[in-house]
Amino acid sequence: MSESTSMDRVLTTLQHREPDRVPLFLLPTIHGALHLGLPIREYFSRAEHVAEGQLRMRARYGHDCLYGFFYAAAEVEAWGAEVVFAEDGPPTTGEPFLRSRAAVATLSVPDVERTPCLARVLRAISLMKEKVGTDAPIIGVAMSPFSLPVMQMGFAQYLDLMLEEPELFDRLMKVNEEFCAAWANAQLQAGATAICYFDPVSSTTIIPPELYLRHGQPVATRTIARIHGPTATHFASGRCLPIVDAVVRTGTAVVGVGSLEDFAAAKAACRGKVTVLGNLPGIQMTHWTTAQAEDTVRQCMAAAAPGGGFILSDGHGELPLQVADETLLAIAAAVREWGRYPVHAGVARA
Amino acid sequence: MTNVASLPGKSPARPNEAAPPAVGDLVLALAAMDAPAARAVLDRTTAAPLQKAETLIVPALEVLGNDWSAGRVALSQVYVAARICERLLDDLLPPESPARRNHPRAAIAVLEDHHVLGKRIVSSVLRASGWELCDLGRLGAEELVARVRAEEIRILLVSVLLFRSALKVREVRRLLDQGDIPVRLVVGGAPFTLDPDLWRTVGADDTGCNAAAAVAAVERMAASLDGGAR
């Protein structure tokens, strides 16, 4: 019998059924520069580089998706913000471009198609789609309108705005929702299969559930309804267990779970409602042995694989560059060895 | 202010059983981000200003910090609580007050990245705990160590959000070790929470997984300087 394609595997698990094996979303980004032998800045300067990097990494590690994500700061680069490139990590945001609360009132939505940093992402997705067709999903990324302000104006200033300036907060959400829906739909149009909706501010690590229900959840519900494809909501290592039911009500199909969470409890809370994605500890992976990689994969399998509705991934959504090639190979090998269904809770090494 | 409390399904924030009952009241007021209620707790307590700070504010912030690490309260609550307490302490013990304790010179900085929330929270909690703190802002490793020398800092707190920035602590350590005067290095931020061994790997002397733990780490560093170690 021929082996399932990555797309079959993912679609089956999303239906809360067991495919041939647990799908693996490795989600490497900057590692692509290493595979092409390019400096990180040069790597991200051309769509062709990123598409080629993604294809080469999938060929090497055998994971089950391509990742259209360049770097988070691209979303504020589109609004005119500074992006800082480094040789040993992902490009990051410079100083927040909204220097005062009053500046929120004058914000206007960037034109997604005509903004070079975003157009490069769209082209990379198109190139990947040409190569992969329907064999594997391509995951696009859109920052939640509720979380984007951390890069737009800084964390502290944003929390102050949220708590003290309801009218400006509403104005900011309105502008950001327009941008997020347009950006996500452009990626789907370019060939992305699904959108990862990054929403770390909504996690209970950052705000209490009452504020999520008042702000983050309504924003997510409105925005996800406007995105013309499936979404995965990711909290980028933040906790989400206390709000899982509210997250499910936003209409998302997948929840990204961080490494600080009780993974078995997260799977139990999501079972039959949404697929769980997680929760390998990206930073700890930088000093793992291959045995640690295998053990942790086995523990994740025991916690979340039975019954489907599970995609193995890291818990943050962006792998540190310092995670070694050997570790990525060991994770992929462990998934092939221990992720083959039926998977039983006893798969974790005693 | 927004009325919020602990997370559903989680135990409410509870102080140590030996703590005065007013600490529990203050924790609840702070978790609800309710500044007037927090002030009322202090107003109805009959104690000297320094005693109010040491027996109410510091333990309450410690409870909230630990509750954040345990997932019982959110960072926004800790942030607002720290700011409320900083203002309360300034009223109780103005910065020039002789009742403020004499500490080794301490400073805090963000290394490399542009995320300053952690620094602001730790600064507020340390100040609310009676420490005077020099805020060095956001710097690279070389500039940071030059400022530490110029300001004669003995305890340096470094806050980061990004993993790449956490790795730059190694460079700070290397440069600090080239100086004649020992400087204690305390690190904190998400990468150190996600990898509990990382602070040792990068050569820090101590870490705190939340703002209250950072205060405890700074107190340990002050004690080690008093003892003349390293």
C-alpha cells in the first residue's frame, strides 16, 4: 500500500481520526539560510531563496508542511517599522513605530499586494505551491490584530492603551482587523492551505481570561470569520488551557500549545473539538542529544496522539537557529518510529 | 479599572499562612488591578511606613509573582500591580526617605532587543521592595558594561525576550569579568523561563523566573557581595 501524502495525513488528523502516522510540522524558518549557504538578510531578500529553503528542508527532514512564514517583524515592516537583521537569529523589530497613543488615530492599512516585504512572502508561497501542489499543506501566518500592537507600539504602552483608552483601542483593533484579514486572504490566494493566527497576547500568560473574553476573543471571532480558509490559533509558548473552550468558539481548527502547558490536559480539553499542535520546547532543543529528542517525541505521542486530532510541532512557532540539524533529523526519525498509528499511551519510555 | 481576579479553575492567590490577613486582601486588590482598594488596605493597617512596605507590599508582590509562574494570574495583572505598588511605596517612603534601605548599587537593562515590559515590571517590583535602581535602558553588550563601570554598579539585572538576546549575555559576562570590581549578573525573561538551565549556560550568577523571584535573586547577590565571594 502506498504511503499517505502529507496532505492526507493532516486532513485525517484534523477530522479527529488516526492517519497512518502523526503529522510533523517542524516549522523551520531561518534554518533555510543555512541550507542555502546564505546570510540571513540575503536569504529573506528573495522569495526564490525562501521557497527553495523550505523545499530543501522538507526533503531532508520529511516533515508534513511547508511554512510561508518569513519573520514576524515583516508585518510591522509593512507599516514602515524598522527591521533589525542579525547573523544568528530571526530578524526582529526595531523601535516601535507608534511613538504615542495619539498616533493610533492616524493609522491606515498598508496595501498588502503593493508592500514589498509582504509581496515577497506571497511570491514565495506561490513558488512553493507550484512545486508541492496538493501533496503537502503550506502554512501561512498572520499576526492577530490583538497581538500585533506589541510590535506596533511596545508591550507596556499597548497594555496601558487596552486598560485605559477604550476608544483608541477599538480604533486600533478596527485597523488591524482590516489588515489581518487582507493579509491572510492574500496568502490563501497565493496558495497557502491554512493560516496560523498568532495571538500570544490572548494567552493567559499575558492577560486574564476576562480580558480575553472582552477583547481578544471577539477580535479573533470577527477576524477568523473573514479569513477564507482554515486557521490554527497559536499562543507562541503562552498558556491557553483556561480559555480553550472560548478559543474553540472563535471558529479555529487548531490550537498551538506551548511547552509550559500540561500537554495531556491540553489534548483532553481539545479532544473532538480542535486539533492540538505542539509542544516541543524549542529553546531546550538547542542543547538536546538525539536520545533526548527521541524521548520527548515519545512523551508527546503518549500525551496527545491517540485518537488523532494531533500534529507534532514545537510549542513556539519559530525554531531557534541554534537547533542542530542532528536534532531535527532525530525528531523526524522518532516520529516515523513512534508516531505510527495505532499509538498507545505506553509509547513514552518508562 | 478592570475588575479581574484569578483564572477560572485555579486557586485564588493565597499568601503564606503566617502572613497577616491584610496581605491576602492586598493580593486580591492587586490581582483585580484596583488601585483604590489596594490603597485602602494600606490605609486601614496601623503600622510604620517601612513596616507596611516590608510586611504587606513585598509579600503581596511575591505572591503575585509566584502565581504568575504557576499560571494563576496573568502578566498584565503583575504589571499593573507592580505599578500600583510603586506609587504606594513612593507615598509611604518618598525616594529621599532615610527609612529606605542602603543597598549595593543596582541597575537594570534590556539587552539588544526592543521589548521593555519585563524590565518595567522588575523595576517596579524592586522599587516597591525598597531598592533604588538605575535604569540603563536598552543597550548592546559593550555599551552596557561601559555604563555599568561608569555608574559603579555592583548588581546588574538583564532582561530579554528573545533567545538570541539571551545568548548575548555570554558577552556581557565576558566583558564584566575583565573588570577589577566584581559585578553580580542576574538574568530574566522568557528564554530563561522556557529553558531553566539557560542562565547557567550563559554565565549569569542568578535568575528569577518572575519579578518576585528576581527580587529574591538580587537579595542573594547583595548578600554574596557582603560576604565578599567572587
